[in-house]
Amino acid sequence: MISKWKWRFAALLLCLPAIAAGADGLDWQALEPAERKILQPYAEQWGQFSPEQRERLRKGAQRWSAMSPQERAQATEQFGRWQRMSPEQQAEIRARYERFRQLPGGEQEQIRQRMAWFHSQPPERQQQLRQQWLDHRDRAIGGRRIEIPRVPGVRR
């Protein structure tokens, strides 16, 4: 008669392939075919990613699949702008985003609404508003002119 512990050991051995494939359940073959197609550039490294990285990539692939062709083109263009930025510019944007995330939800929503309004304005009006803001900012800091670093692909 086989003892209880031997049965448990045998059951554990049978489960090892599943455990080795990915404790997070996100081994490559567990992805949907559409997700694998989008994430194909990462196929060889997939097993080296942490469970958190795999989940982020999978969610990104799902978002990409849900985008319209126009949204995909816009996302591609924005990513290209990001890649052309210097590490310092990227760090500044990350810091601004983190400051934004620390704001209370109501303030974040107010900023989003103001930005949506700004982007709904014609380009000439946007330029006029930018200039007014620069003039106001310069007066507020005592007339010293501070140059804002130029971000490639972003009009001022």
C-alpha cells in the first residue's frame, strides 16, 4: 500500500510542469492568439519577465486590440515623440505626472477638463493662450525669462 505522503509527492510531481510554466498563469501559451501576435517581439524574453511585467504587457496588448486605427496611429506617434525626448525631458514628464497623480481627484478632473477645452480651441487661439501664460509667468517671477525646454513634436 502506498503511503499518504507518497501520493502527495506524486501529485506534486504531476503539478510541477504547470508550476514551472508560470506561477502567475501567464506563460506564453496561455495568452490569447491576438495577444501573442501583438507581443511577438517579446516572445523569447517572456519567461524572463516578472509576473507584474507580463501582466502590464498583456493589458497593453488588450488595450491596443481595443483601439481604433486612428487611436493606434495617435499612440504610435506619441510613443515616437517619447522616444525622441532626452532622458532629462522624460524624467521631467514623469515627475510632472507623479505630481498630477498626487492631486485630489477633483483637481485632476478640473485639469483634464481645462486641457480638453484648450485642445478644442483653434491653433491660433492656443498660441495666443500660450503666449499669455508665458507673459504672466515671466511677470510672476520678477521679469526673469526662463526658457522651457522644447519637446520634439509638441507645438508651442
